[in-house]
Amino acid sequence: GEAYTTLLNVINSDSDDYYMICPSIYTAAILAQEGQLYDLMSFEALGGLKDKWWDKAFVEEMSLFNKLYFVTGDMAIYARIGIPVMFFNKTQAANHDINDIYELVKNREWTLDKLNMYAKQYTKDLNNDGIIDYSDQYGFGYQVDLSYFWFYCFGGRMTEQNESGEPNINFYNNNNNFIITQILELMDQEYFLSANDYWGRTSEFTFSPSELIRDSFIDGRALFVMSGLKEIDHIATMKDDFGIIPYPLLNEEQEDYSHVLNIQHSNALAIPGYIGDEKAGIAATVMNGMGEETSKTITPAFYETMLKKQKSRDPESSYNLDIILNSIGCDIGHVYNWGNMCFMLNDLAENSSIGFASAWEKIKDKADVEFEQTIEKFRELKK
């Protein structure tokens, strides 16, 4: 991408124009394995990235050999804007005697079962043609790549780390198989609409059929919609009032709510290796100071900007934003996508008859080879 090309041009020019960079997570991952970034854990000024202005789950899950070359936190505002969340129609929920969603979230009882129950309760074939689509009243919808968001938010992980911080692929296991089964069953319900089913209706949208799902929510026909926070400007045009809630828990056994970053559209912070140790130390000090200051100024302003879009302000949406922003993470397997593991989930969502076991068997060898190639590059890094 442009950020990657710009940095390489700077490196080749022997200048030191940038002490810190903020590329997409995807670009940062490429730069890291090429040895172009400093290990942020090596700077005393950053304190092991344990301060509240760094995303804890991201730090834990994206570390390799106890090193971390890029990070997200309060400073990475575009990462916040792109976080997938749930909006719900407060007005229509109340009209259908659904009055406890906020309380369920607070009590950690906001689960997949509750989402299914309310979505089914709300769905109605308005034109009586026997088919539920976006012209009807339905529970919720999104597009196929929702499958990975669900997978992560329900506690699914593609990799795990041993005590030395070395990752291993652990995609095909009983827990992930159960999660994927639940996701596929969810997407097979009539009250869930996939935007991907409407690519053929080009006259009805401008850029993507996800607009059809979003707009039907705005018009009051969908009870929930999954979207990035950046969509709040569109959603704020609706007549009904809306609320912000986290993705549900898989079940009440899941310990915490979890939200995944969009690696293509979320930015991360890094210190480029070409500036040298002395300047890198300065950059680390500034980076931590800016992180702290951002958490005190920019983050509260971000909350204010998001919440003022509501017709009637409520403290619950602020509380829920806290839950969402404090549960941000990213699976390293998602970032490097060995063997197209993430796309495999999308393929399953489009054709569940494939089966997780057979789908994984088809890509396993390719994933293992690409994984080893990536890990070997990181073993060789010295910064």
C-alpha cells in the first residue's frame, strides 16, 4: 500500500523524516517480518506496553517470541472507528416488549441465545411472499466476512502461544469446531440476512449490498445491525432512537466480551528501524507520552462524538463503549492469514455443506508451510 511504499522510499533516501509511523495493521505486519520495525518491548519508556492506553488483548495476542513490533491503543483512532459493533433500534425494541438488552449486557447475560430469541421475535414477512429479505422486518444482518468477527468475538482463535512466546497454529480443535457450528447455524436462520446474497441487485445500492442491510435498519425494519462505528453518521439519520452494544457472548460460560480489529482499515503504531537506537529511544518516550495524553483528551472526545449522534443520550451506550474499547484484540493468524484461513471461514459461511474438517484439510499443508516461513523470519530478527 501507499504507507509501505512511502516508508521504503524514506529508508532508501537515508533521511529520518519519520520517528513514528501509523500504517494499517496489515502493512505493519509486512514491515515487521521484513525487519523494518523496532521491538517495542525493548524500550524502557514504553514499560512493556502495560499502561491502560495500549490495547491489552492486542499486546498479548500479537506478540511473537515476547516481542511486539506494532501496537494499537488510544492513539490509533482509526482502529477505534473501524471496530465492528452492534447497533439496535431502541424504539422498535420497546415496541416489541424487548426492554432488557442493556441490563443483559451489564450482567454478562447478553448471549447468542438472547440475540437469536429477540431476532426471531421481531421478524415478520411484511409482504407475505414467503421470503424474508431486506424489504421485510427481520432480526439482523451483515455480510459474509461477519463470520470471522463472530469467530473471534465468541472466543475462537487460530493460534496459541507457548511459554516462550512462540505461536503455533491451533485452528482445528473442538472449541473452534463448536463455535463455527454455532455461527453457521446462526447464518442459516431466516431472521439473519447476508448482504452477499444481494450482489445481483446493483440498481438498489451504490457501492455494496451492505448498504441495503444498513438502510433497512435505518428505516426501522431490522432490529439489530452489525457495522463499524464509522457507520454511525449514516445510522444517526434514522427516525427511531438507537443504542450501541457489544457483540454477544457465545454463552454465559465465555469469560469476557471480545471485539476484533479490522486489519485492513485499522491502524497501528510502530517505530521504524532505520532511525537508529538514539532517535528510537526518543520516539518511544514521545510515543508513550502521547498515548497517555490521548487517553485523557482524544478518547473522551471520541466518546462524545459517537454518543451525541443518538436521539436521546443514555449512559448505557457510554458504558458499552467502554466494554467494546477495552476488549479490542486481533489474532495473529488473522493478520498473516496462513493458507487463507480467514477466507476459509467466509467460504464455509457461503457453503456450510463443505464442513470445517474437510475445509481445513484442504489448506492445512499450505498454512503450515506459510506459518513456518513467517516464524523463521521473526526468529532471525535482531532489533
